[in-house]
Amino acid sequence: MAKVKTVYTCSDCGAVSNKWMGQCTSCNQWNTMVESLPETGGNNRYSNPQHMSLAQTAPVLSLDDIDAIDVPRFGTGIEEFDRVLGGGMVAGGVVLIGGDPGIGKSTLLLQALANMSHHKRVLYVSGEESGAQIALRAKRLVIDAKELKLQAEIQLEKILATLADLKPEVVVIDSIQTVYSDALSSAPGSVAQVRECAAQLTRVAKQTGVTIILVGHVTKEGALAGPRVLEHIVDTVLYFEGDAHSSFRLVRAIKNRFGAVNELGVFAMTEKGLKGVSNPSALFLSQHDNQVPGSCVMVTQEGTRPLLVEIQALVDTSHLPNARRLSVGLEQNRLAMLLAVAHRHAGIAAFDQDVFINAVGGVKITEPAADLAVLLAINSSMRNKPLPRGLVVFGEVGLAGEIRPAPRGQERLREAAKLGFTLAVVPKSNLPKQVIEGLKVIGVERIDEAFNKLRDHE
């Protein structure tokens, strides 16, 4: 019996090689070559009408001659979901949403479709659950889904036929990794199948104006499974974040052609599904009867929304040859850099101390404006003295010990004042031009100056 010939396909960029290689020669990524069967048959993608261009060749125009028309949107009935999407769904848009198993992707989309079914034609295509399972979930969530159409199917050609027949306005494909096309011989979930199915569904969305939401699996590292081109094809990429054992979920926009990126939606998982949280800052602030050492509140900016997050630090004498540095919710390498800056420019030595940092509530802070809060929390824990009550801070710390300004400082200060904070330590460049009622603002230029001014308020 003849041996079946195989090829190796890069899971990131889709490049094909006849032999396995540790590093892809196309995108230079390591350990991404996956064995698969070569595509055979007479299906020529360039002669197949399904693979033709979306429209005829357009004339070359000057940018001034093109009307800049804002894209009309329609709501999902879930305010936090609309915020992440940039104000709502867009006709002809393709949204890709990924997250860990069991975190609530299908629950959120079922709730959104049920809300939209009252004024839109909607279709839920499930490749992972049967109709009975989805009906049981809808009953458990106590949602009105009488107008919601459901199809349990994984073959792309049948799904496209259903779209042509029903002409829905909003479609959910759960999930794209389960869909396969007869034109390809590889298994569902392979690089070729995911790329081809996503491309054809996107083409249908652009041609007909139907809004398509694709659910994507994630890898062990938390990235979306499948080729990287999948994220390039779609218009919006959303990530579900949060601990599956916690009741809070965060939906973050990583890419959005129709709105701002890094927008954040906060949800609470209840018995009746995901509910939007109107005041998310309350989730990320611990409730202490009295001020405790090692706790500092900062204002972070998530898209257009300022959020108040408590940064906690614990500094303890190390009993190991190498002191431990652990950071949860913040970048660990940046913690080591900040400790070196504190030692050099403020005389705070922590080389023999274990340092643990945590952002309360499971939120992940990626912006450098958290630097000042981290150092103040560490200093408070080392001295075993709490920071002044009602204090809020933000600011980036440079290697020379200077405190750099953060963007949208006025919005951060107004949000802090609205929540009852009375004292703010901020970079001098972020001092407000007008007095903010109820909030005393102190501007600092260097890290040692920040430490000294806070000691005066103890």
C-alpha cells in the first residue's frame, strides 16, 4: 500500500513545506509546523466563483472625493457589549470573539441574539452543541428566544445555503474551528479549513450585509487558535478574560475597524447569565475598614473608560538565595526595573526582600501609568505604614527616576473625584488647569519627591 504523502503547514501564517522545520521560513516563528494532508482535486480557487473578488475593479479616486459617512449601528441589548463593539453592531461586519472554555462566550452571544431577535432576523449556527442543549441553556437563563432561529451544522456549504435561504441579519457561528468545507480534504480545525471557512463567511458578510460573529478557540497560551490571518480577516477581535472560578468577566477589544481598541466591558456571571456592571471601579477596590500597609489605588485608562484599581504589595524578608519577584496582573519584568529605580534614586533597597504585587479583581494592567502606584505600595509595605486615606495616584516612572505624564490625566482625576477620593499624586505635567472640587492634587517630578511629599501627609 502506497504511503500517504503529507505536508507541513505553519499554524501562524499558513506557509507549506514538504518537510518539518523547527522554525517557519516565512514568519520565523518556532514550533508552528503542523503535519497535514496536501490539498488535491480540481478545485481551483482562482476559477471558482466563490473565490472571486467582492466587486468589480473600482476606479482610482482622490480621498477628498470620497464621502466620509459614519457607519450606522444597531444595539445588542447589552450595554457593556455595545461599549466594547464601539457603540453596537455594524451591518456587514465580522466579529471574532475568543476565550477560555466555559468562560461565557456562548452564554453572552445567546443573550445578545435573544435581545436582537425582537427586531432583527437572527440565526445561531452551533457546531459544538445540539439544539436541545441550547434550548436548555435558554430555559435556564430565562430568556425570550421565540424568534431565534437555530441550526446545528458544521458543513460550510450547508451553512451558506441556509444564509441564502433565510437571509438573516445577524449570524453567530459557534465555533469557526468546527466548520469544514467539502472543497478541502483536511480535517475541521486545521489551518487550511479555518482560513478558508473564515474567508468565505467574511466574503458573504461583505456581499450581503449580514453581521457575522465567529466564536474562536484559544490555545494553552491564551492566543486564538488557527492561523494568524484569521485575526486579520475579521473587522473586530474580542477576548474574554477572567478566572473561570470568579463571577466577574472582562471583554476586551484587541482590534476594531469601527471603534476604539482596548475598550473594556465588565460583566458579572449570575444564575440568569452575564449582566453588565455599571460601576466597574467598585469591583477592583478592596473594602478595608481601616487603611492597610501595602495598598495603593491608581486610575488606569481602558479605552475611553477610566477605572480605579487597587494595587497591593507585600514585601517580606527572603529566606532564599535569590529573592522572589511575583507580579499578578502587572508585567513582571517591569517590577524588577522599578525596584532598581527605587534603589538608585530613592535609596529603597529590596535585594534581600521577597516582593509580591497584585492587581485586585483579576484585571490586567498593561499601561506604564501604574509604575508610581506600584512603588508607593512597595514603600508602604516595607515601612509597614499605610498611605493616606483617600489617596489616588498614576504616573510612569523612568529609569532616571523622573515621573512622566500619563494620557487623559484630566479624565482620570475627574473619575477619582466622582468616587470620593480627596488626595491625588500625579506627574507635574498632569496637574489640572482648573480646580477639581473635593480633590487636592499634588504634582511631582521625581520618585524621591513623591515619597517625601506623602510622608508629610501621614
